[in-house]
Amino acid sequence: MKNICITGSSGFLGQHLVRHLRSEGYALTEITRTNGLDICDWATVSGLKPCDVIVHLAAKTFVPDSFDNPKAFYTTNLLATINAMELARQWNARTIFISSYFYGPPKYLPVDETHQIHPHNPYAQTKLISEQIIEGYCRDFKISAIALRLFNLYGPGQDDSFLIPTILNQVNSGHVELKDPRPKRDFIHVFDVVSAIQAAIESTMIGENFQVMNLGSGKSYSVEEIVNIFSNQSSVPFTVHYSNEYRQGEVLDSVSNNSMVEHFLNWKPTVSMVEGIKTLLQ
């Protein structure tokens, strides 16, 4: 059984991942500020006991904040990645990096890994640069890494600033207020992401190289379609109002092509949108 190091283990995805891997019997080292280990502080992490795999989750992630304070995003996210890769180099450990969607408005659907790159905010830019740092470490030091380009994550315990928790928190009031009903997104449940990370930990198809893989459900749902699922699954009736406030440059649809992750990790999503929302309501 492999020893796993998880950076950012106290975050939304990290908590789910820790809970699952512990139940599977993995030995875990958690790097998180809540236990006094900051991946950005080399002095506090350089003396850790070596692990076989590093799952690098630690990052500033809230996109609107990246416009307000870009320096903090670049400094934190890039230094965290450099330090994680230094540990990987010293330990000869595989790295699993949770990356991001940065394809911009798609030229075609579903979006595959060869689609042109168009990061459109400081957060996405830090993820792209992080991928380049990781790729350089793999090339120069003959270590392996997987970057999972995550589409739209959701699930129990997610921060209220995201769409699905926003809807969930309003349902019981009997009225839901939203902006634009049109945008469609590929939403993937946190349980499916956790299972994909476990598959990446155990994969024997990744050698001494860097591999990028999209990670989504393979289906997209509009804001209006998601609200309708809530309406069909909720025991509490509610009304909905859209202000029809449109964001400039809005991506109106995105769907992940999962061919790479299915091939290399023998993984497929199992939690449907209906099932995921039904569980949240319960």
C-alpha cells in the first residue's frame, strides 16, 4: 500500500479525498496550514518522511479573488507547486496535480486535451504555469506526473459561492434568485474526482513522463436545467427568477472529452447529475 502525501488536505476536495483514502487503508501525510505544515514554507516541509505519491491540491482557487489580488495567487500557487515538485524530485514520487479548465470558449465539443489553450483569468494562468513547471521537473529529473484538468466540481460541503450550493441554500426559502439561465457546464461530483485520483495513484500506465488528462462527467447542463432538476427532486416547492444579467465573454457551453482519462486510468464517472443533486437535498 502506497504512502500518500496530500497538499491542501483541509480544502473541499482534500477533505473528501482524505476520508476516502483513509477508509481504503492508505498511509497519509497531510500538508495543510491547519496542522502547521505550509507547502509554501520549505523549512516546514523539507524534512518530511518520503512518500510514494504526492497529490497536489493546495492553491488559492476563487476566481473573482484572483482579479482583486493577482500577486497573492501567482506567489502562492506557483511557490506551492515548486515546493511540491522539489519534494517529488527528492522522493522520486509520482505527482497528481489538480489542474483547471483553461480552454476558453470551445472551438468544438467535447473539448479534448489538444484544444487550444486560452486561460482567461489569473487563477487559470497560475494553473497553466504550474503544469509547465511540473512538466519541466518530469523532463529533467525523470519523474512522473499526471495533471487532471478539472471541469466544474460540486458535492457536499462545497463553498456557498459556487452555483450549486447557491441554489441549494435558496431552495428551502421557497424562492431562488439567479442571473443567467443559459450557460452550460460539465459538472463532476466530488466522489467521482476522488475515485479518479485513486485510479491515478494506482495506475501502472504512467511512466517517467508528464500526462495531461481532462476530468469531467462528459455531459453539460445549463443553469436552467440544473434548477429544473432541483425542482423535480425537492420536496419543497419553490419559484425561480432570473435577472438575465449576462457576463461579458461568457462561455456558453463546455463538455469534457474523457477519452484520455478513461484509457490511462480505466476510470469513468458514476454519479449522475440527478443522483448528485438528490443526495445534496437529502
